[in-house]
Amino acid sequence: MPSWESYVAAAIAELEKREVVRRIWDRDHSVWDSDPTEISDRLGWLTVASEMHQQIAELRAFVEEIRNEGYEQVVLIGMGGSSLGALALEMLFGSAIGYPKLVVLDSTVPDMVASVGAASRDTKTLYIVASKSGTTIEPNMLYRHFRALVEQSVGTENAGRDFVAICDAGTELERLAREQGFRETFINSADIGGRYSVQSLFGLVPSSLIGIDIEAFLSQVENMGAKCAATVASEDNPGAWLGAAIAGLYKQGRDKLTLVTTESLAGFGLWVEQLLAESTGKEGRGIIPIIGEPRPAPDVLGNDRFCVYVRLDGDNADEIDAYMDEIEASGIPTIRLSLSDKYEIGAEFFRWEFATAVVGSLMGIHPFDQPDVQRAKDNTARLLEEYQTGGVRPLLNPVGSLDDLIAQVKPGCYLSLTAYVEPSPQFEQAIAVLRACISNQSHIPTTFAYGPRYLHSTGQLHKGGTDSGLFLQLVQTGDSDVTIPGEAFTFGVLAAAQAKGDLDALSALGRPVARIDLRHDAGVVIYDLANSLD
């Protein structure tokens, strides 16, 4: 038996002794904390799939209404848990023939906002505003912008028909949708946190609109729920076992969960990244998810790593299979999960949610709150106030350098790259080259995320988790900008405030930080950075 499996066995024994699985299903908050706050009202994900079956007919009727009216595109406006699940499903399934395409807009970067706006002008578009609370700044500002564009096109009286809301009952977004004549408002169960909401209306509404069979999806969620039931022994319980493995390896110093997926499951990696980072990255601890990493040689992987390989049958996986065989043969603990069908992604969503709840209990942390996200939000609000009252634009001056960060590398570190640019395959290819160069030179893992998306994902881990992170912020301070109706600031100012606010928060915590301006040639600057490390 590989030695690492003994750590899993010890964690499973603890689960059994404390009856953790039964208590989770009993919704016993003391599994995690003596205080029920943000626990007792955050466990709806356990059974929401069965409840959602009752809404399938309504959703199908809504989808047919949208198709019959000729909508060609759906723009999902949301952040973090409100959008990442839908993004993962869109990346896996795509749009079925005869259904609209789905665009997920979770950026305040002006170029990205402008690109979506330009693509929507000549395309009949339905906008979904998704926010649990209705108070999140990004979807609120994006709604104002796109509402104004729609009003210019179809008039104020008819504009509401192009908008749909997904939110909790009694929120600002529900009120707004009612007052401004939204076509439909979907009220989600209030006892589900954002990152656990993919099998709720937050995931099902956009997924059904692109032709995903949500009944088949929900059946897979329920199947995994049954396999994780309270009556199933922890060693035979897929969610409990995975949670025990993650926590057991963490207790042996392996806090870097390196998730490797076959190509079509790349979006699932983004979802897992948020789930683990935001749920466990607090109180100076945390599981650090490493996703989308260029495949480092086994001798580059340190003893702070373990791997989880999620494979979909039918993907072209020969090279990845061989790579994972090499990794496992080198002694790196490796867990393999296999999907025989795309719809089994529903089962994986539940497995990982349950595993994360188990990890929280075994680590002694609260997995349903995000206490440190507020730091960057407060800084952003302050910077926007300074701009509105004194015209002081947040300055994104260069800070330090990549060389400065690498000089501070020590065992157990990881380097986080965050970029405030418009996403593109070309930019991501350049980032992949840079990540590979950093890993090969310094033998540390790297992460990459777009801003401001990461503020609602890994941002909690960066500030509340372990102090082993090194942070390189990449910004593009171009001349283009996009206005926000009713606000004195623009999207350019908002994105700058978010970037500066986050780096200020990290600096205040003593985290090593650097900022580089990508100018107009983002890819060129990234390749130059990579070449400088050769």
C-alpha cells in the first residue's frame, strides 16, 4: 500500500469516529463550528437537485419561449459562484444546434465589456443578471451599461424583455427586476452559497438555455448524492473519501492540489479552483489549487504537491494519460477520477462539494464563508470614493519585478499571476510559457487568473490562507474606456480600483507583490518575461 494511503485511512478513521458524514446530512453546524452563522443557512446544496426536478417543466417552457423569439445569444452577467458553474458547463457541452450561444461576462476590463457589447449589437441577445444578494458591484455596473445599450436599440419601454434575473428572494436584484420590467425573475433557494450553487437555478437557467439536458444532469447529481449518503461507510463514500484524501495529504504538508483534466474539462478546473480556494483558504491555512499548469517534469514537483486527474472518456487523452503515469511512478500521490459520459459532470460537482465540506471539518475551518474577500472590496470602495470626490484616478504604477519575487522563493511557495486584460487564447498561451519557465527555474507551482474574476475565487485564499504566496499582477493601462450610466467613474476606473485595491490589501498583509504594465503588447511583454528567465 502506498504510504500516502495510510494518511487517508487515518482521516477516514477520524470521520467515522466523529460521525462526520451523518452529521453533515443532519445539517449539524457543529461539524465545522460552534456558531451556526453562515452554516445552518448554507447547506441547501445537499438536496437542491431533487427540488430542482420540480422546476424542469417551467425551465423547458421558458427555453422554448426564448428560442421561439429568435434569441441567438445569452450573456450571463455574474461573478464567482454565480457564473463559474455555468461557464464550466458551457465549456464542456457548448450550445446544442438551434439553441443560443452562451457568453459569460465576469470582467470589468473595458476591452472585454466593449467586445461583448459590440458582438451583441447585431445579435438578438438575452442578458441574465445573476447575483445571490443583488449588491455585488460588477454585475450591477454591467447591468447599467447593457441596459442603456438595449434601450438605445429597442426603447425604454421594451428593454426589460431582454433581461432575466437569478437571485435570492427579497434582495435588491429582485426589486430591480420587478421595477424595471425584467422578462423573468428566478428566485433561488436562499440556503445555498454561490460556489455550491451550480445544481441550483444559478447553473440550470443558463445551461438549459443552451440545450443541456438538465434532467439528465440533475439525475447524475442525485446519483452521487446517494453514493455519499449518511448510511455509506466513509471508505466507500466517494465524497467522504476524496475529502479524507485531500485533508490527510494536507496534514502531511501536501497543500498544493494539482488538478489535471482532459481538455473538455478545463472549465471544471476553474470551478474546483474557486470551491477549494474560497472554502479552505482562511485562518492562515488552505488547500492551494493548481489548475491549468503546463505539465512540469516530475523532478520539478516538490513534496508539497499531490495530483488529482479527472478524465473524460472520448477526450484525446493519450499524452495526458502517459504523463500522469509518469507522475504517479515518481512517487507523487495521484488520485484518478473518470467520467464515462459528459453528464457525469453533475456527479463530480456534488462529489467535490461534499469532499470540500469534509475537508473543512477535518481541517477545523468554516468552509461556507469568505471573511477576507472584504479587504479588497473595502479598498476598491475607498478608491472609487476618492475618484468621485477629488478626481484622483487609481494609479497602477509598476511595483517591483518578477525577479524580485523569484528572489524570495523558498520551499512551499507558489507564485500567483493575475491579469487585468481581455481574455484570449493567444494571451493564455503566452502565460503558459511564462508559467513553465517559472516552474522550471524555481521548482514552485504557479497559478493564473483573470481579474476581477479571481477576487471572487482565489482572492480569499490569497489574503486569508497561508503566507506562502508570491503575487505578480499584470495590468494593461490602455486608452480605451467604457462609461457606466449614472456613475461618475468608468469601467476603466473601476477595474483600476479593483486591481490597486487588491494589491494594497496583499501588501498590507505583508505578502510579496509586484505589478507589471503590459502596455499595448501584452503577449510580447509576457514572452519577454519568460525569455528573461531562460
